[in-house]
Amino acid sequence: MIVKAIKSFRNFREMNSAKQQMNSRRYTRSKFGDFLILLIVVLAGLFTMLPLIYAVSTSFKPLDEILLFPPKFLVRRPTLENYIALSSLLSDQYVPLTRYIFNSVFITIFTTIVYILISSMAAFGLSKSKFKCKNALFMIVQFALLFNTYTLSVPQYLILSEVKVIDTYWAYILPQLATTLGVFLTKQYIEGYIPDAFIEAAKIDGAGYFRIFFRIVLPLIKPILLTLLLFSFRDVWAFIPQGTIFSESIKTLPFLMSQISGGGIARSGSVMAITVIMMTPPVIVYLISQSNVMDSMSSAGIKE
Amino acid sequence: MSRIKNKRLHNESSLKEQWPMLVMMLPFFTLFFLLTIIPIISSVFLSTTSFDLLNPIKFVGIDNYFRMFVTDDSFLTVLKNTLILVLMTGPGGFLLAFLLAWIVNEFSPTTRTLLSFMFYAPSLCGNAFFIWKIIFSGDSYGYLNSILLSLGVITEPITFLSDAKYLMPIVIIVQLWQSMGISFLSNIAGLQNVSNDLYEAGAIDGLRNRWQELWYITLPSMQHMILFSVVMQIQSSFTVSAITTELAGYPSVGYSVDTIVSLMTDVGTVRYEMGYAAAISCVLFLLMAGTRIILGKFLQIMGK
């Protein structure tokens, strides 16, 4: 019953925003402005996309095409040999390629799931609990948005070594879990989309807070959860811990990437191949979540 | 008397009833205090000491700060580099993210989705900046070199990544390339949420073109969103370090692109001079927080 009510409330909001988009063509548009905008789009698009297209194309080039002078932008006889060469590049190391892939995939998925869970629970508390200190806490969280895992890496180092997690998976996982972006975004979203009255009504129906959160709130805030999925996945997937990982057997793909890119031009095919491997999962996650991300980010504003 | 009793009764029942909220908030906030708040506070304390993780902590007063600003040339160099990077990629990245988001919003939903992906892709693929290493590679097979050579612009390949003259512009280009991140997405979402009624009212009030519309209607309605993207931009531009270390190595030629974060990482996690590293991180926190507060106030004044 309540879920239905909230859903119809959300649909109403979505309809409103859809209506806004329909008549986006307004009176204030000139031909010259249209041209200028098209020009900027084309230039910016070329700037952002050309390197990526070049990477994909080069990753499929056979060696003689890579060494061709002058070089061709696009591949003519595509081959997978750069991808196959990746594992043989590592054959003199005792850690096989699959190990890096496993580490990356495991760490990213585990961290992202835990991150989404603890961030949304904390955001629910910040938004709907009756603790007096919650506003002060939220101000601190909001201010801490400023600091990412790279800024805090050295101050965190001492704590991480104190709790004995240096050179373990936890050195990847814990720093990401402590970032505040997820709590911030989710709290703003809950505030915007789930009125207090719904929580009160559910309480009168006899539901406890756990039940309210897992049964009612979580399904309703799916768009923001998918947004967190994207941001967390992207950050953890690319994360290179600073000075906290030493063992080759627990290193992830980004480490491997920087090792391989140290080699000369003959390896550029392999560098591009591993770049493409690194690019693909975030792109897939983005394609899955993008419409939700666009919906949910509009509540991200910082009010002071 | 009865009022006090009532209040206490109310408080008691509220804690009794609110405990699930506490349980849900606990995991995140434990990690947040452990890995964000405590590191920040402890670096203030550590910055007045000499500590190498092995020998006992020794109090040294302001020696670390004296060393930083007076005796150690490298700090002033990285400070200068960081500030140049922040000035070029902070406002530049912000304006680019806003401008492109605004432009993307002028298109129909389908085109909008495609364009957002194109602009967001470099930031989405976190480590994709490795591509630039191949593009700027210093021998005649580097993509840019071979183009310039075959066009006859140059006769000798330029060693872009080991020439202090080229490094800073290259890092700025690569950072701008990746700057269409979270702030870009939030700007798109925020722009979609500016009410159409406002635009219609503006058209009636005589706004003649889209630039006036942008200045008088869009920007004022986006104030909170803009503060959010400003914070995200400060976060990313002050902490550029992976790009410089991977493209130019650490230390880079003539220390031309090393940043505060790369120096801090080196001092802290390679040389284990924790006291000095803590002092550097305190200066970094102050710089970032100061910039954040000033820009927040500035936006508040602009909003009125």
C-alpha cells in the first residue's frame, strides 16, 4: 500500500520532468548560436573520443602496422595478437595474468557492494533518524567530500598499518568504504524523494526501521544505488594504493598496466590492449546505469 | 518539573526506538572516523614531530614547517606546480564541464545520451590516460611525433615526456581531457531540473537570446549544483598525481610537474618521514579547505 503510494508519487515527479523535456525548443534560439554550439560539440567530441578510438584501433594492430611510418590511425588487418601477447609478457613472472584479473574483479565487486550497503544505511539514518547530532554529522560528511583517497593516503597509512592491513586486500577496500560521496548523494536523494510521512505511516503499520529500510526504502532509491554502483566501480577499478601493496600476488590490473606501459614502443600494442581491457567494464556499468545516474544526480546540490 | 520529566521520557523512548538507526549508521561512521577524521586530526599532531615508524616519536615543534618553506626547495617547487595545475584545470575544468553540460542539454534526449557518453568516457575509464603516453612517446614511433615528422613540421622527434618545457602543458591537456567527471553529470542532471516555467517567464520578460537566459535564469537556479561541482573540481585538481607520475615519472625532469600529493606520497610511503609527510598533508588540507570556503562564500554572495 505504502510502496504503491510512494511509487505513484515518484511517477508523478518523473512525468513532470518528462513534460519539461518535451518542449525544450524555446524562442530564444538563433541560427548563429546553433552553429557555434555544433562547432563546440564537434571539437570537444573529437578531443575526448579520438584518443580512445586510437587506443581501441591500435590494440588490434599487428606489429608491422604499429611500426609503420607514417602511422595509420585505423587498423587495417585486425588481429588479437596484442591481447594474446599480454599473458606471454608475464610468463617470466610467477603471477599469471588471470591472478591480476581475479584480484581486480573480486576487490571491485566486493568493495562496491559493501560500499553501497553501508553508505545507503548511513544516509537513511542521517535523513530519517531523530538524533540531534545528525545535522552536524551531515555537515562534516558534506565538507569531507573535498578529500579523496589520494589526499588522505599518507595520513591513512598509519591507521592502516596500525590495524595490520598493509599488503592485504583490505588496503584497497577500506579507504574506498570511508569516502563520503555515496552517503552524501544518497542522503540528498532520500530527502528529495521519500517524505517523512511515508516512514511514519510504515511505522504505524508496525514496521521497524530495518524492515522499512530494506523492504520500502531500498527498492525506492534504486536510481541512486545504481549511481553509487557506477562511481564506486569506476574509482575502485582504477585505484592504485600508494605504498600499501607490495606482494605481486595481490596486485590488480592498474599495477600491471603501469608496469607494461614502462616498456618501449614495441609494447604499445599491449599497452593499448590492456587499456581496452581496463576500459570495458566501467563502460558496461555506465551503459547499464546511465539513465538512473542522470535522474538521480539532480539532487546532488550542496546547500550551506 | 513535569516538563523536564516529559522531555526525559521522550528522549528515553526515542533512544529505545531509534537503536536500529544507530546500528545502520555505525559501520560507515566507524570507518569514516577511523580513516578520514582521525587521519586529519593526527596529521596535525604528527606534523610537529619527527617519526619514522621505527624510532619513538620526537617532538620537534615547527621544524617540519620551517624545512618545508625555507630549507627544502622541492616543497616550494611542487607547491608552485600544484597551484599552476589547479589554476589551469580547476576553473578551466569547471567551465568546460558546465559549458558542455549546458550544450548537451540543448539536444534531444537520444542525442543527449550519446553526447554525455562521449564527453564522460575519458573520466569513466579512469586509467585511460596511459594512451597519452603512447601518443606523446619520445621516439619517431610516438603518434604525435610521427605525424609531425611526416608532415615535415619537425625533423627530429621531440622527447615530449622528458622535456621540462612540454611536460606541464601535456599534463594540463590530459587532466582537462579527464575532467568531465561527476561534476559534468551532476550539471546535466541539474540543468534538466531547472523549471520550464522560469524559462517561459523569462521569455515573456523579454530575454532575447540563450546567453541572457543562461545568465539570468539558469545560473541562479543552479547555485547548489555549482557548489557541488566546484567541490568535486577542487578535489580532483588538487590531487593530480597519478597522471604526472605515470606520464613523467617521479621525480619528473627538473621537478617540472611533480605535485604536492606526489611529494607527500614519496616522503611518507617511500622515505617513511611521517612527521614531514604529515606537515605537507596539513598544508594541503588547509589549501583545499581554504579554497572551498572562499568559493562557497563567493557563490553565496553571487547568488544574492
